[in-house]
Amino acid sequence: MKYQCPCGYIYDEEKEGVKFEDLPADYECPECGLGKDVFEPAE
């Protein structure tokens, strides 16, 4: 599964090796710093 930040960054669970839901609540986008709550599922 992949999740996308509004800035365009894609978090790829398979590539990262960690499920998005298992990331800490204070996870931030590495590109723009937005919180995990703004990420949307990506196709």
C-alpha cells in the first residue's frame, strides 16, 4: 500500500518496510514536514 502527502511525496510501505499505520503518531513527511494525518491512500 502507498500513501501520498499533499506535496506529492509517496510513502511506500513495501519499500520502507513499515506499515503506514505502524508509524508513530508524530511522523512527518520527509519532504514538507506535514503530519501523517494529511496523507491519503495512493494507487
